Amino acid sequence: RPVLDASGRRVTFGALFRERRAVVVFVRHFLCYVCKEYVEDLAKIPKSVLRPFCKLTGYSHEIYVDPEREIYKRLGMKRGEEISSSGQSPHIKSNLLSGSLQSLWRAVTGPLFDFQGDPAQQGGTLILGPGNNIHFVHRDRNRLDHKPINSVLQLVGVQPVNFMSRPTVIHV
């Protein structure tokens, strides 16, 4: 199945992990504040922390979309919200009200592509490759059920990252 890269080029999903091990994170859609905050934390992983993993796997920050959600379906990603207590995610900074308002504001002011996606579609995290090796699968049960990033980093042998966004106080 093809996915589209950030430039709109078609890439076979299997090519992403054919010759290397890859952490593949599926998110719901671009307007979801929970997904946005999770991806913001993924972006905070310093290259220096990932250097050994990058050297081993060739990892770089890449983004792909599956507009028809065919890969989501084939991998058994759920649609709809399963009510369960997922605990507090370390990646969600907004409360329901402020996060929903942020999502609504992005919907009103953002570019047209932001409207793509299925609000009922859940995501997940997989560690795949090389080839058809499947090392780990987590299917999100609801919007709050992302696998904690440090748990995923631990599974691939990478040191944990501090995702706290509090400013550091320097005494002079």
C-alpha cells in the first residue's frame, strides 16, 4: 500500500521498514489537540539521543499520510472511542476544554488540509522491520491512549527523554 510523504510523493508503506527497524506512529488527524501534543513531544527527541538508533536504523524524522486509511484498516486500528481509563498521558498538556478550543481555532484559521482525517479513527504505535519483523504493536483504544514515548524509546534501546515543558530557572 502506498502512503504519501511530506512532499506528496507516493512511497510504499513496506519500504519504510524493509531494510531497517522503524518506529511507526499512527495519529488520528491534524486537528486533534491530543495528537498534536503527542507529535510535539516526538519532535522534542534530540538527535543526539537518537544518534545510536539513527546509526543502526537510518531513522530520521519523517511523516507520511494514508489518506484512505487503508493501512490503518489492515493493521486493525480501531474506529470510535473505547471508554477505558488510560491513565494520565505525560504528553497531554491541555485539558479537554482548552484543547478542544485550540482544535476549533485551528479548524477555523488553519489551512484546508487540516480538515483531512476521520475524527473517529484511532492511531497506534508499531516497531517494524527489517523486513516483515514485527517487534511491538500498540493500538490506541481512544484519543488519550497513545503509548508513552519513553516506553517506546526503551523498547528500541534509546535513553529516555525529559518532555517537561517547564522553563528552566537559571540563578545568576
